[in-house]
Amino acid sequence: MNRKANIKQQKRGVYPGHQCFNADDDRTYYSRKKVNGHSEGNKWIKNVLKKYNYTIKVVGKPFVQNRPPVGGVPE
């Protein structure tokens, strides 16, 4: 893998990883366990939104990180 592709991959994250998203309540939510793929991450996001009765909304694109984000909200 060339260096440019490696940097892009690090920014974007790879599976398995902690699914994360920024919400309109100025918090970053992340999965307690690593998810194995896009469909699993998408299902996790939908479950979190449902848990909060859709009172929060995703801001920007969801992302994956190898480690949980500092100051994030584990779900």
C-alpha cells in the first residue's frame, strides 16, 4: 500500500473498529464493541438513534476508529 493510500485509510478508519458518529447535541457517540462492517455499524447507529427516540441526529458522516474517541459517549 502506498503512503498516500495508507494516510487516507487511517483518517477514514477500517473495520473492525468502533463505529462513531457526531450528533447535533455536540457529543460523539461510539460503539462499546468493535463492529465488523458497514452494515453492522449502520444497524448500531439506527439502534442508538431509536434509543434516544430520535431526539438526536447524526451530523456529518459516521466514521470508524480503532480506539474509542476521547470524551465520547459509549453506547
